[in-house]
Amino acid sequence: MMSAARTLVSRLEALQCHFTWDLDLRRSLLLRCRDNLIDIGTDNGNKWLGHIYNLRGFIQYKLGSNEDAQSFFNKATEAFSQIKNTDEGPWLVVNYGNLAWLHHHLGDQAESEAYLSKVDALNKKYPSPSQEELHPEIYAEKAYTLMTFNGDMNLVADYFQRAIEMQPDMVEWNSWHVIALTYVSNYSLEDDIFQKMRIAQEQDPENLYLAAHYLCQRAKRGERVKDEARQLATIVLRSPVGSYSGLKPLLWVYRQRYDEAIDLAEEALTNHPDERYLKRRAALCYQKKLLCSNSPLTKSMIARAVSLHQEVIALYPDSSLMRKIHLAAIYARTSHDGQAKAEQIYQELLKSDLEPAGQQVLFNSYAKYLHFQKQDRKMSIRYHMEAAKIQHQSFFRKDSIKVLEIIRDKGWHRMCGEIRECLANLQEP
């Protein structure tokens, strides 16, 4: 019996599925990914619906809900059947692998064995075009999963590239490959990647998310795209609400025209006043206006920004750290009473039970608040040092280290000795 159990586990561990991929399983990230996946929506035209349900099932399992996990894995099976117009294909390898693992954890070894047999049958019937590589369907789902988890975008782009080389007729893979490349390049595209995006947009004209990304890149290159942006906005506003509708990258086109971005977000909210995703986008537009613009701020605009942020925090209770920090930043830019509210938010967050990555974000943000709003340079430096000490590589850690290095190099601050010691003792995560 023990030998049979070990054999079953070894077969499970050899599967290509969410349970065997090396994913970041921090609870805060799982909750954020779950919220993001919910915001995508379940539009029947979404070619990634099977992958979305697969991922939602895995997240629900990791969050402790086996019943929801099984429901989503079953929905993934149904979605693949509808999208592919057949009940069998290599795209089910990951899905069946997930179900094999889930039934194993539920103690139903017979059902787990049944799904393992289904995976074996699919692998024999639909082998990878190359013996050295995974099947392109598996590469594509692995890439999509890592992309959703904010994983290594170079690896995401590589997986999509491998899938496309073996199966070049999959338009949606090519579209998401070039979107991944924009993340790799930090949104500043080289000419060859820009041309790939142009070709992908021509091949996938109904992909509004890609169209908005392409428009954003053209605007960055100095092209006049205002009329096209308005035309695309009209289409986006008529489309089903969701994070793939194209609204988010379209708002980037207006990144220096804050009032126009706010008008577009408010128009979307007028059409769909109860959609939390639209409230989230609108809140971000107001935040950019209030924190990045030099124009005078009206009481009504501040009130609207505060109200939206409060609503969004309530609508995303499990993934609201950054939104609370943004709300504190808005309060801090207003009246004396607002600064007291900002301090209250920060103190509540500092007392909360955050994972190290969340603490790092908070310490970096609070350090800036102490420096710019409170003029407390000493405590600001201390919080930058605390952020830098946390062994998690992120923008916020790099930012705190950079601040500390600048102060150290100037050499005039009384805490330079402590800063040098802190920086000398840092270890790379």
C-alpha cells in the first residue's frame, strides 16, 4: 500500500499543472490575484476563460476552499469544451492535472488515479511537437498563469514564444506575447517590439485590450492619437465591463491629461454605476490628478477622490493595502484635519498583520510621508532602513535603498554612520 501511495505521489509530482509549478503563494498575492481574476469577467468571447477558471480553482484551494476549487476546475473543463468546440484536446492536460491533485488531497485516490489516466491518454494522443519541449498548450497556460501572478515577465515572454514557434496560428497567444514584452521593456518598446505589437493588433482587431496598449505606445512615441482614443473609448464603453475591456491601458493614453481620464472613467461609471472595477479605475484617476498634478484642487474633487477610495477599499477588503496608502496620501495633501486622518490610517496599518512584502510597501510609503508631510527626516530614514532590510526584491526596496545611498553619499546627515552600517549589512533576497 505504501509503495502504491508513493507511486501515485510521484506521478502527481510529474504533472504539468498549477500544483507543481513554482508559484508565489503568499496569501496577500493569492487574494489580489483572485480579485483581479474576478474583475476580468466571464464574457463568453474570452478565449482565456478556461485558463481563468483553472487558476481561480487553484487559488481557492490554496485559500482553503476545496468545494469552490472543484467547482472552478469543472467550469474550466466546460469552458474549454465550449471554446474549442470539442470535449478532448491537449488544453485539458493542466485542468485534469489540477483535478488529479485536488482529489488526492480530498482523499479520493480512485478519482485521482482516473484523472492521471486521462492525462496519460492525452499526452500519448497529443504529444509535444518537440521531445525536448512541453506541449505548446501547456506553455501558453503556464505563461498566462505566471503573468497573472506578476511572475518573471522574461519567462512569461519566453513561454509564449516557445508556444508560438510550435503553433503559430494561435492569434491570442501572439497578442499576449507582445503584451508580456511591454512589461519586460517597462513600457518603453524598441522598434522591433513595437512592430510586433502593430502586426499583432492587425491580426487580432477585436482585442480591445491590445488595441488600447498599441494606442498607448503610439502616444508615447509622439503620435497624435486623441481622435482615435475617443473612437476606441466609445467602443470600450459599449463593451462588457471587465479588466480586459481595454479601459485600463486606454486611460494610460491620457496619463498627462488627468481631467480627460477622469471624464472617461466617470462616463464608464455612469453607464455601469455598480461595477467595482470601474470604481477602482476611477479612484486611480483621481489619485493621479491629486498627487501628480500642479493644478489647484477643488473641495468637490478631493471629496470625490476620498469617497471613491473608501468605496473601493470596502469592495476589495482582502487586497486594499495600496488603496489605503493612496487614501492616506490624498488626505495628507489636504487640510490639517486630513493629515490627522492620514496619520491614523498609517498607524492602523503599522499595527496590522502584514506579510513581509506588504510591510516593505508600507515602510517605504510611510517613510516618504514622514519626510514630505511631517518633515521628520530622522524617522523617515529609519523606516527606509526597515524597508531595505526586508528580504524581498521589489521596487519599494530599491527605492528605499536609493534614498539611503543618496543621503550616505552626501555625508552631512548625523545618521550617516547608521545608514552606512545598514547598507553594508544588506543581503540580496
